[in-house]
Amino acid sequence: MHTYFPRRVPFLNQTGLKTVFFYACLFELVSSGYLNIEDEKLIVEEITTRDPVLDRVLELMKPLSGSKISKLQILVPNKAPEVYRRQMELMTERNYITYDDVSFLFWTLYRKYRVVKQNLLKPSLKELERMLVYGRKPDHTVWKFALLAFEAGLYRNIFPSPEFRKRAQRRTRELLKSDFHLEDQTIVALHKSMRRTLMAQKASRS
């Protein structure tokens, strides 16, 4: 939802967004205690979450339990589009977002999404601004959101002011080097994996 509202950026890297969304699901599974990393190996719990998208991610992850985290760089590019599509369908069903088909002649080129329930975004955006722009003490939940938004290139959407955006980027880089970031080694490992995956995708398009 933060991707599509407010839509101040005419184009965003859709491949990168889908990859970051898959890692967002992994972050959520870590927070819920269903995914862990020990000695660089993935540990996946046999459980259901009652969330159809997270359950699908767990299903995809289960064969990797006990494997090195590097295996994610193979799984994520192949499965991220499917998981992202399921999430968009779910949010459409629940009336969080809606869309219009953009067509040319007789072909549908893509879907243009817009957010319906905009008020749901305001609390997280406010917390993000307080932490990154005004320097409030960092919170782990808000920090995970910041990491995902930063890697997806969403700061241009979230911070319309160039000055605020500059402060947010500087604060993010500071926190990446801080002891606070290192407190959760599972998130640190997933963040590194996400960056490697994004870099590999970028290289393949070059």
C-alpha cells in the first residue's frame, strides 16, 4: 500500500519491489517466531499462520529448512512474483486497494493501482518520519519497515520533501552501522541476503 500511495514517482522497479515484498514476508515470519537463522542456516517452523500469503511463503521455505541462507538467492527471484501477485489479489478482495486496467488497442498493458483505505498508512508513516527525520530513538518494528522501504526505493514516495528525504537516507545509513541494527542478527542476515539478491537482479538487467 505504501508503494501506491502517495504515488509521486512515475515508475518504480517492479522486479525489485516484488523481491523486497518477499523479504518483508520473511521479516514477518521472523517476528512471529516461525523463521530463524542459526549458523547461517534457515530454520523453518512447521506451522500455519492463518494468512494465505504468509502460509504460501512458509510452504516455499520449508524445503530450505536446514539449508544455507544463500539458497534464498535462488528461491526468491523465482517465487517473488507469485507471492506479490497473491498479496495484491488479497488486498483487492479486502478493498484496501483497487485498480484500473491500462490498455492499448486490444491489449491490457498493466494495472494501475490506487489505495482505498488511506488512513491505515498514516500511523506507520508518522513513526517512520519521527525516527528517520527527527531522530527519535529507533524502534525495531519501525526499523524493519525502514529497511524494506529503503531497499525498495520508496523513500521518494514516502518523503516528498527533498530535505526530509535526505535526512531519512542519512539516518538510515547511520543506523545500518549502529549496534542497534546488529541486535537482531536474523534480520541482519536477511537484509544482507536481500541486498545480494537485488544486486544480482540489477546486474542481470545490465
